[in-house]
Amino acid sequence: MSRVKMDVQLGPLHLQNPVLVASGTFGYGSEYADLVDLNRLGGIMVKGTTLRPRAGNPMPRMVETASGCLNAIGLQNVGVEAFIREKLPFLRQYRCAVIVNIAADVREEFEELAERLDGVEGVHALELNISCPNQARGGIEFGVDPEATYDVVSRVRRRTRLPLIVKLSPNVTDIRVTARAAVDGGADILSLVNTFVGTAIDARTRQFKLANITGGLSGPAIKPLALYMVWKVAQAVSVPIIGMGGIMNATDAVEFMLAGASAVAVGTANYINPRVSIEVLEGIEQYLIEQGETDVKAIVGTVKRCKPESEF
């Protein structure tokens, strides 16, 4: 038995430990099942699920960058009905939480998705991906407009009894504003950050490397930015936070928790090391033992200012 209490309570959502795998980087869980003991994870955030199946963007749609990668997958997925019928039965056999990331272009589709998944056996929470183009407002993302954020979150909140996680976009002037709007709309938990918008160019061919031109930047390159945003949001809202963005090892994860995250999600690192989530979990536990802590919740939000160096 572990010497450290690792379970966490995120509002209405209970997790056996604070380590999750981020949506879009772990498929539907079955893709990693031969490499990772899924029963040891705190939760699986399945890949973005839409009302109807999507083929995604044309290739090339992923490119490596300095200390990270850009992806423009375009929410390729089987659609909500096929997810429930074909993917969820596999996940039900494991004791980790199953969190369904839902994505849509218009508010009504978010509402339909929430209503369809409400009460479905094996679904423990919804993660609302509001970093999607809002076609009804000229392509503006829901997540960069506080009013749109409040509206879509409140609409979904009325359609489901499931714990509601809202995933915030970092592509804003002040992420605290959209964080407050999400909480006011009914979010139980916030997850941050999603990817940063970026691009890549091939100087030899003078072409963009992605067919979509832009993509979402993830990986260790974004960690300092993500860490800062988690710290800022943790001071601005009272709901629990799931921190993510460039977590490659246990030390990275601990830093997010010290900044105010109650749980963490490992994303791009899964592509490099499929077992990284378990290594992060074991590393957090070892850190707590070394620090003399008996409960993982004891370190959340405990970062302190550094002492100024003495002048010579």
C-alpha cells in the first residue's frame, strides 16, 4: 500500500490519483492498453468527440518544431454514437475515470452532445473544448470571447448532470477573464491550457509545412507559458484546475501542482514515451515521500516567491 494518499476530489469528480492523459494524445485508450496499465491512471480524456464523424484536415497535418510539435488534425473522430457503441465498452472495464472531450462548431451541437452523453454508463465527466471555430460568429473561437464562453458553458450546464470541465484557450489577452466566464456559466473544473496557435514554413520549398497553414503548438516549448497561466487562473477562481502544457516528467507535473493545479494531464509526451504517464505518477509519489508529505493535496498551490540573491 502506498505511503502517500494520492486520490483527489475535483469538485464533483473523484480521481484515484491526479494524473490524467490529455485528449487527442491517447486515442480512446485501447491504442495504449498493451503498453500502459490503464487501471493506474487517474483518468483518460478521450480524443475530441463531435456529433457526427469527422475525417479531419488534409495531410500534412503534424510537424515537429523546436521543443514541441504543431498539429492540425482537425478533430478526426468516429462521432458520438460510434464512440458510445464501439469505444466506450472497452473503457468500462477499467477503474480510471473516463472523461469525454466534446467539440462543436455551434452552440446547439454542444448541447446535443452533452444531452446524449448524460447518464451514459462509463462516462464520468465531460471536457468542453471551447477552442473550436464558432461558425455562427464568423469563425471566432468560443474560448477567446468571454460572452460566448459564458453562453455555451451555461447551455451545456443545463443539459447535463455530469461534472463539467471547461478547457481554456491560451490564445487570449488575459486568460483569467475567460476562466471567470466559464465558472460563472457553471464549470465545475477548468483544464488549461490548450495549444497555442502557430505555423511552420519550409524555407527550401517556400511553402507552409501544414496543409492547414496553422496548427496547435504543444510540447515542452509551451510549458513556461502554460505554468504561468495556471498560476494566474488559480488565483482568480475557486474551482479546481487540471494543468497541462509541456509536461514531460514528474518534476514538470509537480510544478503545475505547486502553481495551483489539483491534477495534471500528460499530452505530447505520450508520443515520445508511451509509459510516461505512469512514470509521472510514480515520480510524484516519490517526490511527496522525499518532501515528507503524506497527501498529494498538500502541495497544491504552495509555490512561494524566491529569495532575492545577495548583492555582491
